[in-house]
Amino acid sequence: MKDILILGIESSCDETSVSVVKNGREVLSNVINSQIKIHEEYGGVVPEIASRCHTEVINGVMKEALKEANVTLNDIDAIAVTQGPGLVGALLVGVSYAKGLSFATGLPLVAVNHIEGHIAGNYLTHKDLEPPFLCLIVSGGHTHLVNVKSYNEFEILGKTRDDAIGEAFDKVARVVGLGYPGGPKVDNLAKEGEASIKLPVTHFENLDFSFSGIKTAVINLNHKDLSINKADLCASFQKAVTEMLLTNTEKAVKEFGVNKIAIAGGVSRNSYIRKEFDKFAEKMNIKVYYPEPVLCTDNAAMIAAQGYYNYINNERAELNLNAIPSLKIGE
Ligand code: KG4
Ligand code: ZN
């Protein structure tokens, strides 16, 4: 069978990325232009600045992605682009660029849901992984527990009722003075601390999550006692949020009787979470999958991977494709 090459385009937040992926599984290139340094001074992503940066770099990133993959647009079978969820101005840059490219080349256009893209990041690292499986998506904007029934069918089992887990990591980092983006910094500092501080964990009857309570508790403790041991606070925070993730995942594994789970999204880079999920998998006698670190945070290879599965499922977008900032998974 002829190889299928997908050009993926991602611009939903603060990374401009273009990638070429073969047959949904093999990364030929994955160029990521991160704006972290630019947003750092504001303590978080400034949407207007993000859109402008995407506009400035997207064409160069695309050319570099083709060059690295050693292909031209003539070799590409379809263009896959993130339609949402994300920042509307940022998404529009990628969507408009993809539409222009599709119009100019005549290549088919495929829309990709960013969260489904995060799940597909696992297909690139684990060639043996096939649905059905359960996936926990933990990122800066999302916390979802999803039943991945097939490459194109998703059922949300639980989600956060307030903050995303990555938002809580970033806020904790900010209040203890670690800067932005906070997740990796909390991860590192926690290694020097003891999880000795009691923090509230929230559970619901169903499989939903909540991280605003623990976030506020960390802010208050830090306010009350500025000399509190920051490493202990980070370690305690990580332990408590991991407990919340594990409780719901265990409930879902038992309810659905699955033997494999995948974790995806920026927070799945966290070393403590990975260690605890490895132990959990051993205890439950199931297999756990994580994408390699660069495929956890936002990148276009994961969009091209999901784009491939949408493409072979005959999903096509027209030139009136619009960005949808609040796009839900499975839509
Ligand atoms: O998936 P992603 O790049 O963007 C969204 O789609 O939201 O995730 C970014 C999030 C940020 O909140 C960042 O702090 C977090 O992932 N993150 C981490 C780690 N590396 C990145 N959180 C905890 N531990 C890490 N090592
Ligand atoms: Zn993301």
C-alpha cells in the first residue's frame, strides 16, 4: 500500500508547530517554535501576542518541517490542522494558513480536535497501541478521562469542573516564586521535598475532577507562612493531585474492565505522576502508555497523527472551516 504523508499544523496556544507524519505512526519532522520566552515576562500566555507570533513564524516553520522530512508539498497527501479547542486568535492563524495552503495546492484539508491530537501522540511513541483504551488527558487547558473506543470515537467519562490540572501546576509555581511555565519547575523542586503537608483532595460520585480547592489551599498556606518549605509544598501538591487522578482512573479501569490506559498532555511529562502510574499499572496488572516527552506538550506531529486517522476515515474540511475555541472532544 502507498504511504500516506500528512502535514500537521498546530497553533492553538503558544507553540507554532508543523510536522510531517507517515502513515499516522512515524514522525518525519516535528518543528516546534515555542513562545515561552516571550510570554514568560507576563507570567502566562498573552493571547494577542501569541497570535502575532504565530503569524510571523508559521511560514518559516512549515518550510523547515518539509526540509527536515526531506519532502516537498508534492509528496504530501493531506493537510491536517488544529480546529480547536484553544485561543481563537491563535487557532485562526493555523486554520487560515492551512486553508490557503489547501487552496493553493489542491490538497485535501482535515480538521483535528486538539485533545484528540494529544491522545494520538501516544500512537507515535507506541506502534503497538490500538483502541480501545482509556486515556487520561492532563494539560494546561484540559483534564479529561476519555474512553477511546476507536481512532475516531470518543466518550468523555469525566472532566474537570473548574481548573485544568496544568493551570493548577502553573499557579502553584507562580505563588511559590518559580515562574512560568510552572509544571516542570514544580516537578523539579518537588524532588528535593517531602510530601508532608496535608492538602485537600476532591472526589465526586462520578469521574469528574476539581483542582481549584487544592490550588486555593496552596495559595493560602503560602500567604499565611511565607517561610513554608517550598519543596515540601510542591511535593505535597503533586502527591495530592496524583491521588485524585489515580482514584478516578482506578474507578474507570474497574468499571470498563480495560487492560490498557494512556496518559497524554503536557502534565504527562511529570516524573512523579509517571512513577505513580507505573506502580498503579503494576498493581492493577494493566499496561500504561505515555508519549515521549516532546510529544506530550503541544506539537504538530500529534495533530498529523490524528489527522491521518481522520483522513482515512474520509473526514474532509471545506475552505469555510472555522476555528472553534471551545470545541469538545468527539465533535
Ligand atoms: O499540553 P500542553 O502543552 O498545552 C495544553 O494543551 O494545555 O500543556 C502545557 C501544560 C502547562 O500547564 C505546563 O506547566 C504543564 O503542561 N507541564 C507540566 C510538566 N511539563 C509541562 N506539568 C507538570 N510537570 C511537568 N514536568
Ligand atoms: Zn495541548
